[in-house]
Amino acid sequence: MAGYSFIVFVIYFGIVLYIIPKSGFEFDIYKIKFRLFPHWFKTIALFWIVFSILIYILFSSSIEKSNEYLVCAINLALFVFLFSKQKNEDEFSEQIRFKSFTYSFAYFVALTGAFGAISINQNETHSILNNFNLHVLVGVSMLMSLLYFYITLYKMKKEI
Amino acid sequence: MRNTLKIERAIKNLTQDDLAKLIGVSRQTINSIETGRYVPSTVLALKISEVFEKSINEIFQLDVND
């Protein structure tokens, strides 16, 4: 499974290099623009989540650290989902997206900081902020971002 | 910020969807602008003013709290 970990590692770097184009390093507010994946990447991400859960259900007993691999796979799918375009992508959805990112960033930093502070006095092996919990925290933060994004869009759709 | 988008739409007999297609945004965006939940960018405001053949100031007005 080390090969799987390496593939995920490479995919993450590939995604970051794709979504942050050269203009991202020009520090010019007009030029900085995230390059989002096409809308159909959302379908791939959803399929990936379902596939990962199925694999987990079928083979979790025979795979060591199956929980870790499941969370890792779901996190990757959520990351792709977050950075995929809406069907009608415009400045409004872009603004909600950035607000939802800020929301999840604040949530992630606050929780990591809080649990990190508690972990200082804990034994390294039984630390509350271990590798698995950190992965879960990343996933939950992305879920919060998605929830904020879609609830806002839903509310806007409703109020006519 | 207040706006007369709904009135302008009614005058031109356009639905939210029609206007959204004309300026290349989603219907939610038009709805959010009309209900005052979203302030459009200058570019989008200019596109809207072009559709209704009116100046931006005629469609969008500053509120007392702005």
C-alpha cells in the first residue's frame, strides 16, 4: 500500500500545481485566479468516495490501517470536489466559494490549534492530534466548506 | 445598496433566467442581486446596464447605510 500513498502524494501536488497557476505568484489581485477543474470532476470525486467506501466494506479486515486509507481517499475526493466548477460558474459562486474556504480555514486552524495545545502535555503515541485525527480534521474542514457553499446556494435559490 | 432590477426586468418582460443567460451568470446570481443579498462587480453592473440601456446609477443606488 506504500505505492498507493505515493500516488496520492503525487496527485495532491499535481492538483495544487494545476489550481494555482503562475499568476498566483504575481500577487496582483486582478491576475490571481484559481484554475478550477471542469464540472464533471465532481462526478468522478463522488464515484471515488463510493468506490473507496465499497472497498473499505469489502476488504477492511484484510487491509492494515484501512481506516487511514479510507479517510485519505475521501479527503482526496473532497479536495477535487471543492475545486471543481459549478454548472453555472460565475463571480457569485466564486465569492461564496472563497467565503466557504475562509470559513473552513478558520475552523481548521482553531481546532488544530486547540487540540495541538492539549497534545503538548500528552504522550506522543496517545496524542489526540495524531496522524489519523489530523486527516479526519482536514476532511471535516473540507466538509464544512462544502456545507457552507451548498447551503448558501440553496438559500439563494429558494428566495425568489 | 438598492436596485431596480426587478422593475427593469418587468419593463423589458425578461425573466430572471433570461437576464442570467444574457449576461452569462446563473439565475441565483440575479435573484441574489434583486433581493439585495449580493452586490455585483462593476463589470457585471455594466453588463446589466447595457441590457437595460440605462446608466448604472439609474439601476443601482446607494442606501442610507452604505
